[in-house]
Amino acid sequence: MNVSVREQGTTLAIQGLGALDSAAMQAAGKGLARGLQLAISRAQRAYLTGPRPSRLGVVTGRLRGSLSHQVDVGIDRVVGRVGTNVPYGAYHEFGFRGVVSVREHTRTTSVTTRGGKAVDISGRRGAVIDKGGRLVGYRRGYGATAAKLGNVVLGTGKVKAHQRRVEYAGRPFLRPALRDTSPQIVAAIQSELRKMDPKKPS
């Protein structure tokens, strides 16, 4: 049986199944579910673990842990989907172009090292600067006005509510993972179909 997978966004449809009985369709669905789990693992390892900025990195692990799949088996088709219930997942997967409203908030505006050298880190929350004034990483959990972290003092300031135009191409993680694992997905489907009739070539 010549099985192929057609991708449409984060949805996969199996083609080439022909006229199969209910048991065979269920077997194909089982294989597709196993294949989609491989795609999720691929997304987590290859596209949600950096390196930044070309790919998303791990901050809280919430997005990585939220990935899931769903398979629907019908009379004449099997459809599988992968996705996330994290709101910002779609923002990164598909990108965004438009105007967003930014609420008033407090932002870190500068860092002063012990040596007295000020470094502008506007928008870089929790930035840590070494003694030479170089950005070496980020930390969480600083105070509302200022906090000493190692050899730095973080200053904060108010940012008024405003509108901002966003042109973000996105950093997709599900669609490339589906493309990468398409051969394994097809193989998983064919493997389940072979189990129904081991002597019959697929």
C-alpha cells in the first residue's frame, strides 16, 4: 500500500488508504498517533531548545510541555493534528503582523556595574552585566525598583500605555517538525497496517 501524508499547517491527512475496513482505518490512526508523538519530540528537541535567536529557547518549559496531538478516524479518512493550548504558541508558530496595545508597565532601563560603568539594557529584563560591562546572561526575581544581583544594580522605570506595530515572522516549531518526521510518520502507519496482515506487503 502506497501511503503518503499531506501536510496543511499543523494538520496531517493520510492519502493512499483506498477502501479500507474499519479495523484498518483504526490501525492507520494508531500508526499516525505514534508518528505524531515523534513529531512532538522532534519539535521539543530541535525547535524549542534554541539556539536563540533563530529558534525558541527554554524559559519556563510551559510551551514545550504543552504540545499534544489528536487523531480523528472517519469512515474514509484519518486526520491528525498537533498543537498547543498555550496562547503565545500560535504567535511564534505563525508570526504576527499588526498593531498591538501595550499596557503601562515597569521596565528595567539600565545597569550600573560596581566599576561605575552604566550599560543601557532597555527591554532586557533581569540582564546581568559583568565587571567589564558585558552582558553575560539574565536572571529572574529582581525587586520592583532596584536590586543588587552579583556585581550589578538594576534600575527600573515606568512605561506608559501605547500602541506598537509588530512585524514578526515567527519561529515555527510544529510545521518544520512535521516535515522532518514525515518519513517516520508514514513508516509508523505502514507498520500498523502490516500487523493486520503480516504476509501482505504494504
